[in-house]
Amino acid sequence: MTTPTTADAALPRAPLSDGQRVFAIFAASSGNLVEWYDFYVYAFTAIYFAPAFFPADDPTIQLLNSAAVFAIGFLMRPIGGWVFGRIADRYGRRRSMIISVLMMCMGSLVIACLPTYATIGALAPLLLLLARMAQGLSVGGEYGTSATYMSEVAKAGRRGFFGSFQYVTLIGGQLLASLVILILALVLSTEEMRAWGWRIPFFIGAATAVIALFLRRTLEETLTDQARKREEAGSLLALLRRHPRAFITVLGFTAGGSLIFYTFTTYMQKYLINTAHMETRSANIVMTSALFVYMCLQPPFGALSDRIGRRNSMLLFGGLATVVTVPLLTALGSVSNPWTAFVLIMIALAVISLYTSISGLVKAELFPAEVRALGVGFAYALANAVFGGSAEYVALLFKSVGAEAWFFWYVSIMCAIAFVVAVVMRDSRKGGYLQGEHVD
């Protein structure tokens, strides 16, 4: 395992101006937003289309089936993290990001046009599964590559602030998905949403991917010829042999961070409806409002990490998340007032912001340029597939056997593990690979 002491080779061929830097962040972020919008639309529309693909008398069983397909999409992420990480480290970040957004577009278009179970029988859920697998492959590569790219173009001393825009657009994708569903739910009846209205968000996602494609084609490449020609560039074997500590650190952070993130975002809508018995439209309004405020919190929390250090931000996240998770989920399970639900959710999301605002950056600082996208993307996707992607399914499974509170403790324990990882991690201000890179 090597120790970073000097700038690595992830520098642009020519120094970027402030204007170029801002545009690069914007262009990369736009594709990130489209990718995550397409991915989350599934979670927000599942409550409407579940009966069309998984006919059953019990609504909870229908949601379990749709959540299982959602989780399988996550299981494709490690493959995507490996494939696209290798592409990014050997052939360039730009090429990897262009391919990933095209693949996501294809998956959304297929779902939008997919016949239901009543039309083609068991083939319908099978095709839905294949489309989700393609989307999972795409988004598995998106995270690591976009995190790497944004960390490399961000200005030294302000990487926390600029790097936070990865989650601004990731949450923005969720917010846009939630907002589209909210508008459709206000315009269309529940019957119309279940019949055909749920398809509209997928068509929107496929169309906006074209804009993201054109923006990403203008990006400046940050991987130098020197870095891409190294023998270990994009090598999984070299990654695991030379950087095992960094790899395990990313796994530990992602396990707790992703689990609590998906618990209080994608699953929370269903939790408010199925457990707190809140009216569907009220739950949609609460989550749309919460996601908007959460999105706005990312830059301030990213800037905070520039002042106190990435390690301290992660210590605060792990410690606070361990303490507040069980009380907040318990209170939300019996909440009846939407305003009270909003406040409780925002407490959780403020704590989670300590992690999400620097999620990609803190991981990118652990790896050198030649394996950075692979190291961030593959390790993140692996832990995300196991813990983040299964969050809804595990929560609903515990609920179906009458032990929903066990899920609260499960989330809390995983956040405690993230805290332990933060305790033993190296402070990036004293030895991160990006430290000292001359990007001004």
C-alpha cells in the first residue's frame, strides 16, 4: 500500500480557469441529475405501477416485489462500478460519463413503453427486471466517475464545497422525480396514475438525457496520458493489493451512509403511508419539501468540511446518526401532522448531510489517479448494493413479520460502524492523494 505525499497525475493537461471549472462542475452535475432522476422515478412510481406488474391481493406483497426489483438494480451496481471505473481510469472520465448516461436513457425508455402483466403475462416483470438491471449498471458507474471528475476539477481549499454538488444533483434527481410525481398526482386521479400516468416520468427522463449527453461532450478531460498509461490503471487486482485500507474505508462509510440515506429518502414516502397511515398526497408534499431543503444543505455542509476536515465531518455523522436514528424512526411511525413529520425528517437529513455533502470527495481523496474512479465506484457500489439497495426490502420484510422496530436498530448499528471507520481513517489534510495537487 502506498502513502500519498505528493500530487498524483490526475491533473488537467492545462490549468482550468475559474469559469471552466464552474462549467465543468455544472456539465458533470447535469448528467448526474438525469441519471439519478431516472433511477429514483422507479421508487416513487412503484406505489402506482406495482399492481400492473405484480398482481396480488396484499398491497404490502406488491410493494415487496417492486422493492425486490429495485434492490436487484442495486446488485448490478458493483459490475457497473467495475466496468465504468475501468473505462474512466484507462480511457478517460468523460467517455465513461457519456456512456453511462446513454445507458440510463435506454433503461428509462424501455420501462416507459413496457406492456403490463395483463398484456404479456410473466414476461412483463421479467422485462422490467432487465431494464432495472441496465439502469443499475449505468448508475453504478456514474457515482465513482462523477465523484472522481468533480474532485479533480474542484479548486484546492474548496473541494468540499464544490464536491458537494454531486449530491446536490443526486438529491435534485430525487427531488425532480418526487416533484413530477406530485404534479401528476394533483392533475390525474389515482386510477389514471395507475393506468398510464406512471409512465410519463420515465419518458421525461429519457428525453432529458439527450441534453445531458450534449453537455457532457463538452467536458475537459482530467485524466492525463501519463496516468492512463500506467500498468495498474483501472486494474481491480492492483486496487485490492495496493489500497486495501482505502477500499475497506469506503465500504464502511457507504454501508452506513447509504442505508440511512435511502431510509430517510426513498423509503420514507412508503413509511409515512404504510406505517404512519398518512394520506398519499400529504406524504408526497412532505417528502418533496424535505428533499428540497436537504438539497440546499449540501454546499454549506461541504464548505464546513473544508474548515474542519473530512474526517471530523464523518465522525459527527457516524456519532449523531447512531444516536438519533431509533428515536426519529419511532416517532415518525406514529406521526399524524405533516409539519411534525417534516421537522423530524429534516433533523435526520441534516445529520446525513455531514456524510452526503462530501461522500464522493472523501472517498476520492483515498486513491491515486490511476485507480481513483475504480476505487471509489466499485467499493461504493458493492456496499450500496448490499445495504442501500436492500433498505426498502429489509424494512418491508421486518414490517411483514411484525418486527418493524428491528429495522431501526439495524440502521443505527450500521451507522455506528461508519463512526468506527471514521475514527481509524487517515485525515486527508495530512495525506490525501488530492492534497497538494496544483489546480489553480
